[in-house]
Amino acid sequence: ILSSMRITSKLSSRLSPLTTRLFNVNGAVGYAFTMSVISGYPVGAKCVCDLKNNNMLSDEESTRAAALCSTASPMFMIVSVGAIMFSSRAFGTALFLTHLLSCFSTGIIFSFYKRKSKPLTITPPMGSEKIDNLLYESVYSAVISVLVVGGLITLFYLVCEILLSFNILTPKLLLLNLLLFLSRNL
């Protein structure tokens, strides 16, 4: 819903000087990065795709933005990984901050990708289109995204199960178990 409202263009105009200097992309990517940091994957990738489809990003900018806007959600990193897996919210927070630092570093590195191609300076204001079906289109897009991600998870799960049933992964699992055993006993 936010992507279809004027909030995007206002945020983009304010972030443009920063994103142009640091990452060689226009301010619309700042909006996509903000959404990616708040919501996690695949929201950032979806925002970059929407910006590209709305001609707000060039081909080079969309490549740079994809490198910057692929982040895990704070809830996953802090709660699932930190608090549940490692029994430490502080560890999860440190892991999330390290993850953000790596995204910034990747974004800066990718700013040199086709450096001569400058960011688009004229961005059409988002939100000028009709919003009569905004809720429907937002829910439809979200459901499709969830189904695609769920389908990919299912596909990879099935491939892993097939590999396990044919004992193809057995040597790798034994090696991982040995490494875990050694790391716990050191």
C-alpha cells in the first residue's frame, strides 16, 4: 500500500542526496532499503522490482539496489536466531547489526558497478495512479509473493529429502556432525 502512495516520492526526494553519494542510486532505493530493513526478505526485492517496473530505476540501478535491499528481517535475526537458537537477544541484535553493516558494505561495493551510468534524476511521483483497487492489488501481490516463497521452500525441502533418501548428503552430514562435536569439545 505504501508503495502506491505519495509517501514513496516524498521519502525518495529526501534520501536522494545520500543514496546517490553512497550507493550511486536514486532516492527511491532508499525507500526500498527502508522497507527491506523493516520487513526483511523478500519485501526489499519486491520493492526494487516494483520500482524497476515503474521505470524509476535503470537496469544498472536495479542491479545495485538488489545488492543493497536483500536483508533479513529484524524479527527473524533477533528473535528466531538470537533469542531462540542462541538464547541471547543481545547476540541476535549484534548479528542483525552486523548483517546491516554487510548490506551497506555490499551496497557501497556495488556502487562501482558500471559507475559511469548515473542514477535517474527525474523520477515520476509514485501515487499519481488511481488507487480505487489499492487494497485488492496489495493483498493480491502479497498473497502471490507468499505463495512463491512457500513454493520455493517446499521445492528445496523436497530436493533435500530426495538427496537424503539416496544417501547423497550422508558424507556431508557426517562431516558437519564431526565439526559440531569438535567445536563443542574445544
